[in-house]
Amino acid sequence: MRGSGCRWRKCTFCDYHLDFSVDKEANYALNSQALEKVTGCYGKLEVINSGSFCELDERTVEKICETCVKNDIGELHVEFHWLYRSQIPFYRACFAKKNVTLKVKMGVETFDAAYREKRLKKGIDTKEPMEIAAYADEICLLFGLGGQTKQSMQRDVLIGLRYFERVCINIMVENSTAVKPDKAVIQVFQEELYEVYADDPRVDILMENTDFGVGDRWERRGDKDGDYDAK
Ligand code: SF4
């Protein structure tokens, strides 16, 4: 899906926020095309936009709801940034009226709050996983960054599994930001942690950010000038 754009836009490692349009009609047309392809074969749907779910236009949100009802989809997974946390109950209630359970995913990246806020500028102003879990059902973690270790990554996964239903591990890939993947850290993850969590049904591991079958890598598109419009 494409929305009006991430309101936060400060995460140092991210260029997804360049994928947006202020043209609601164009966004709705694009999003509708994608929604027409939904079959409901899993009974669950994950909506990904480069930002937060509430940054999608109203008609798209309505169409997502209709698509769930039409295809017997009882579980909808969506993303919200921490700054929108007060809006989450509203969206949960709206979808619940149609018998759709909203599962909220939040990009936490790491539970090391100092690292997260000083180096990644994530914009989550609590150190407490339990406080985040009051809003989010699932989290994303970002591994493969300088300074991370086997112990720090394992700690993040264990906290994630203790407080949340699911953990999605994203391995840092090269993009147009100054934050670069740390190959040595990625190797540690691959050799010492990948096997531990690869078969865990509560853990997703994305070695590439396109592993969910969404988007395109920026360097493959020869698009290194920041005009990145696909996630
Ligand atoms: S990671 Fe998410 S919240 Fe952070 S700037 Fe990118 S799109 Fe926005």
C-alpha cells in the first residue's frame, strides 16, 4: 500500500519514508489494484505501507475492511509507529465491529533504549517493553548493525518473545542512508542465532527486506539518488 508518508521520518537507517504520495486519489487507485488480488486463502492479511496504517487514506482503509469481510479474513496485521499509539484502540474497535482482529506490529528495532534512541532515532520514549506491549501485538527488530553482539541480539529476541505474540527480525541491508550493514554482526547472527529461531513459528526472519515478496531493492533499480518509491 502507499500512504501520505511517514510522519516520523527520523529513523537514521530508513529510506522507506521516501515511498509516499500526497495524492490520495492516486494512492487509492494503486492500493485498490493490490487489494483486488487478495484471495483470503490464509484467513489472514498483512498490510504493509512505508509508514503507519493510519497514514493510508480513508477510502483505502475502508476497502481493506471490505476486502477482509468479502474474503473471510479474520486477522489483519498492520503497522503503527509509537507516536500514533493513542489511535490504535480506535482502529482496533472499528475492525472488531466487522469481526476482524487487528494485530498491531511496531518497529522497535532493539530493546536497548539508549542505542535505539541515540543511534537509530526511533522515537519511542519508553524503556519498558511492557509499555510497548500495551499497544503492540508484534514487533520488528533490526539486526546487522555496528555494536550489536550475539548477546544483544539474543536478548532482544527473548524480550520480544516474552512480551509479544510475534517477532519479525529484519537484517539490515544497504540503502541510501549513512547507516550501513555490519557484515561481521550479520555473520554472527547467521552462524549463531539463525538456526535457533529459523523454525520458531512466532519468529519471522528477513535476511533481505524484500523477503515477504514486497518491493524492490534500491540498487537493483539503479536508483541511488534517493528517488525510492517502492518498498
Ligand atoms: S522506519 Fe518507519 S517510522 Fe522510521 S522513518 Fe522509516 S517509515 Fe518512518
